[in-house]
Amino acid sequence: MKLLAVETATEACSAALSIDGVISERFELAPRHHTKLILPMIDELMREAGLKPTELDALAFGCGPGSFTGIRIATGVIQGLAFGLDLPVVRVSTLAAMAQDFFDRSDYSFAFTAMDARMEEIFWGVYQRNALGFAELIGNEAVIPAELVDCPIADSGVGIGSAWGIYADKLISRLAGRVSHYESDNLPRAALIARLGVQGFTQGLAVPVELAMPVYLRDKVAKTEAERRSGVQ
């Protein structure tokens, strides 16, 4: 199977190509330069693999949560390719990609993923390693203040993501002894989007391009700090 994946939901920009389970990737930390980088990354991967776009079987993208602009970039690129090539698309959570990266290099079974969402909130999700070794969401992802996170498990796990570098004290207090340690420099990357994308495709989770929509979590993405303080919805 041949699947192309992109991820631009954070300050990291990346593209990956999975060919029969072998994944190649281009990754760069480049805030505000995603639009300049992502298409050349894709072209380079395809050229090095000697692959034509028409030979792809499916596409995948990091559908969020994350930066509003970044998510739109990935969505736009994948939707454009999917329309032109008539390919199915697998939507992959950026939090799931972070959890998968952690599971692939550790023996832990649970990950408390938390990304900084600005406005004193975090993007939150609890993931477990399933029987096949893939990240599986427990409960729901949410955008929420760190001191109000919900944890649907009693087991211990590891904190993963940028929010742990900002709100560790609040999260550890809220999780009441369930955090063995935390890593705050984790970012979602296309190689893991591709890995989960292939798995999603085999499970029949690919959708037609018109259903390949992003996930923002916030109902009102452009809500200002002043509106939040005044209670405007």
C-alpha cells in the first residue's frame, strides 16, 4: 500500500510517504513557513521514491487539534490532492500521533496527551496502547483548562506534549498520582500520521474527500480573550 501523509498543526511541518509499511519523512521546525515547505516536501518524497501521484492508494492528514491556520493548511493540501486524484482520505488526530510516537519507543500503556491551546486552555486526550500496538482514544478529546481535565482511567501513564511544560503542576495535581513522568517536547509528525493512516485505511476508516474535514475542538476558533472573560459565547 502507498499512502501520503501531511502534518502542519503545530510549529512543525512534515510530510511522509508509506510504501508497504516502510515510511520516509521530511520534517522541519518552521513556524509560519508551512505553506512554503509542505508541497516541496511532498514533491521530494515522491521523486525519491520514483512514485507518481496516480500510484498512491490513499492520503492521510493531521486533522487537529492544533493551530487553526496550520490545520487549514494540511486540510487544504490533502483536499486538493484528493479531489485531483480521486483518492480516499484518513483523518488522524494530532494527539493520537503524539501518543503513537511515545508508544513506539516505550513500554507504557497509557499516555496523557496535552498540547498548549493558548487562552489558558489545553488540547487534552487520554490514549492507551491497544492489542495491536496502536494508540486508541479513551473517552473524548477536549479543549479545557488544565485544572479541569477529566481522566477516565485509574491507571498510571506518562504526560506527553507541550502543555506539560506549562501546566505540569496543575495537571499532576488533577491526575492525583497517575503521572509517572512527563515529556513536554513532543510534536505530532507526519511519519506517525502515515502509520496511523495506514492502520485506519485497513480498518475501513478512510472517507471521501468531501468528508475529510478538520477538527478544531473550539466551537468558536476566533474567540478573543476579552470575550472569554466577559462570558460571551
